[in-house]
Amino acid sequence: MAHLAQLTLQRQKLAPIFEAAKQALSLGVDRLPEGERQLARQKIEVAHAASAQLAEVAISLRDHASAIELLEQALALKSLPTLHKRLAEVLAAEARPREAAAHFEAALRGGLRDVATLTGLARALKLLGLGNRAAEAYRAILTLDPNHLEALRDLSFHAMLRDDFEAALALARHMAEVAPQDFTAHFYLGQALQGLGREEEARTAYDGALAIDPGNTDAMLLYGMLHRFEPDEPRLRTMLALHPQLADNPARRLKLGFALYKALNDTNRHDEAFAFLEEANRLRRAQFPAYRLEDDEKLMAELEAFFPPASLTEKTEALEERGCGEEPIFIVGLPRSGTSLTEQILASHPAIFGAGEVESLSHIVAAKFFASDRKTLLPSQSITAQALADAAEAYLAPLRAKAQGRRITDKMPVNLLWVGFIRRIFPRAKIIITRRDALANGFALYSTFFSSDGMVYSYDQSETARYILAERRLTDHWLRLFPDHVTLMNYETLTDNQEAETRRLLEFCGLPWHDGCLTFHETRRVVKTLSSAQVRQGMYSGRDRKTQHYRKHLEPMIRLLEHVG
């Protein structure tokens, strides 16, 4: 307290000196008579130096508010890159990233181009959600320090977000060379290799990550996806021993629970596996207290009413003449229903670019055809020719360069909701709705940890079943409404009759036959979904066997789905 009081006293003494310096500055030092000019400059220098020195005292006393005022005071008298950097550091410590970024950039413009300034700027930009600009700063850091671990780590992650897994792999390898004991280096190495379809190498990388941090539940989850556990395997024993230790850490415990379900299922310990799975789902569902399944059910019912048959009495030809001429292919449906497999088959055709899960359509539809709450549909008058053209361009613009003239497939499951809008935005689009046995699909959802926040219903058996029922009703509506542009792809039928269903699929999309579509597992392309390992295997029967082991535990789901195929 005494030190703070002394700081206040010093600031009070500085106040008249600063005011005199500010006045001299406002008069224009160079316009003053020669005799007064030197005195004015001295006042400014004294006030500037005193403000900067007192700011350092304030920082040492953790009085950041005073430090910010003093540094701003000093910069008002003389702009120095070192002071911009110092102010930026204090603003960053106070969680004011926008202002911090501005002063880090001012320091760079002033010629202070060092690793610390660039690192501070990159961190502030990341907090602002400006990932591309942060990546530019990190790339600049590597020109000064090629082994800078934070820059390598962030750029590797940024490359994976762009689906550039080759670049991510190179950066992760460099990271592992620079810091062999860095967990993230090995973890990112695994993710990059997995994205490239090199599962065995990815598993080895995750193994290396777990050797560094044996209790990391994220690595356990991903390792388990690529590994079949054996009874009494040491890692399984480690996982079982860790679980009770995480009683006070539900976020890690639930991930471990999903990983243990997979491991124990591999070893045929089904009842134990389900106990871990049930608790993991309960913990995961508790993370989303605001979610209401009724809102999803209501939206699907409103979409069905929004696109009744009477609203589309105009001839298809007329609709197509006015709409976008592009012919994308949308693969939609429930997650874990065969969307990845269907896209992999199509993406094995030379005329197709498999874009994966394109997230933009939901944002575009919400921005153009929903109220600001993103829940309430605007009146049908909002579907104007201009709005549809703008929506088509917003969707296609980021994809054209990647597609290089090929037709685009988009396998974002949630686009099932937007089939009516897709038909308006892209009248020539083809839409494939994947469907799987309801209980098998429900259990596949319930037994999966989704890292995104979009499938909250899947962490509760009854909510999962109700969502499936609502999805079936909406699917049937789209099939009745658009029989020439929407088709159903049954997962079990596809796996039982691969060639016949593949021929039907290509014919529906207006594509000639290509043998590569039968050997889809040999197609090298990025697959980021949970089914990435499966689509790189040959076709196997889609008839569900796993669920049979858990039927006695699935009564809430079975009760609601018993009459659904």
C-alpha cells in the first residue's frame, strides 16, 4: 500500500510537468522563438522520460491501470516503438487484445520487428478470432527464428484447419525435431498423418504423445480410433486406473469414458463398456444445459410447413432458368449414416471434387432467410432472386479454386435441414439423403464423442431417438417434394449391393461410370470426419452387429424407435 501511495504522489508531482510539456507541444516547438524552443524540448523530454519511468514502477506494482495511463501519456509526447510495445504488453495482460494488437502493429511500423513483438501481435490476433492474420505474424517469426516452437505449433494447427495436411505434417515434424519431448508436436503429427490417411503412422505418433503425457484424454480418444485393444493391454490398464482419479474433472473424465467404451468393446467386455459410455454421455450432456430438443423438433416442423407442395407449383424448368447454373451434389442425413462413405465413392470419380463438410451453408441460410435471432424464419418474401444469387456466390466463391472446374460434393449432414433452400439456391443440385437402420444409427451416435457442439441430442438415448424420428419425417417430406432432385441412399443396401447402388448413385448425379468408384478406398484425399479410417478400407457389410451386444441397455431408445426401420 505504501508503494502505491508513493506512486500516486509521484504522479501528482508529474501532472504539472506533463501539462506544461503538452502545452509546449500544442504550440508547435519549431514555431517558438529560439530561446524558448530549447526549454520546450527539455520540458517534453523530462515529462516523457518521467511518464515512461513511472509506468515501469506501476507495472512492477501490478497497477496496470496507472501504467496504461502513463504509457499513453508518454506516447502523446513522443511516439516510440518500444513504448508502443510496452503498452501493448500491458493491454494484453489486461485482456484487451484489440488495443494490444493496434500497439503491437504500431511498434512494428516503427521498426521494432523482433520475435517478442510479433509473438504478442499473433496472440492478440488469435484472441480476436483473426487466425489468418495471426498466421502471417507467426510466419514472420519463423523468418527470424526458424525453430520458434509456438509459431511452428500454431502454423501446423492453422494448416490443418485449411485441410493442408502436408504442410501441417512438415511443421509438426520440425516441431518434434526441435522439441522431442513436446506433447503437442507428437499430437499434431498424429492428426496430420491421420488426415492424410496414414493411420498406422498416426497411431505411432499418438503413441509417442501418450508416452510424454500418459494421462492425456484427447490423445487417448484419437489413439483408440486407430487401435484395436487386446485384453490386459498395459494402456487399457492405465486408462482404467486413471478414470477414478478424474472424479473432479468431468471434461477429461467424459473423454476417457468414451475412450474406455471403445477399448472395452474391442475386448468384448460389453457391460463394463456401456457403464463407462452411459456416464460419459451423461457428463457430456450436462455441458449443454441450455439445449432443448424441442427447439430442433420445432425447426424441422417449421421448415416442412415453409416448403409445402403448393409453394412449388411453378415448373422446374422455369425455376432452373432463373437459378444458379452450378450443379453441386449435397450428401446429407444423420451423422454416422454413411455420408462419408457416399462422398468417398463419388469423390473417386475424376469429374468430382470432394469438398468434405462445408460449414458455410448453414451460416448463409441463417444470415439471409432467418431473423437476427437465427431461430425465426423470415417470411417467404425474403427468398428473392437477388438473395438467392448472393447466397449461391457466397457458398461457391471459396470452393471454385479448389474444385478446378469439377463438380463439388458437400457432405455436411446438417444440410438436411436446408434442402428446400438448396433447391432454390441451386435448382440443378442433386441431393443424396443417407439413411441407416434407425437403432444402429442411434447407437452409433450415442457411442460417439463429437468435438463440436452440434449434436447435443446424441448424448441422451431418448433425445437421440426423438431427433431421428423428426429427421425421418423431414426426409420423407423432401423426398415427396423433390423426387427428381433428391434420392435416398440406404447404408445397408449400399454395402450389400455395392456396384448396383454405385451405378444408381452415379446415374442419379448424371455421371458416367468410373471403375475407381468401386475401389474408393484407394482414393487419396483428405477425410476429416470420424469415419476417416473406415472409408480407406474396402466395402464391408453395413449390417449392424455391435448394437446387438447392448440392446438390454438401450430400452429408452428402442421404445421410441421400435416401429422405425
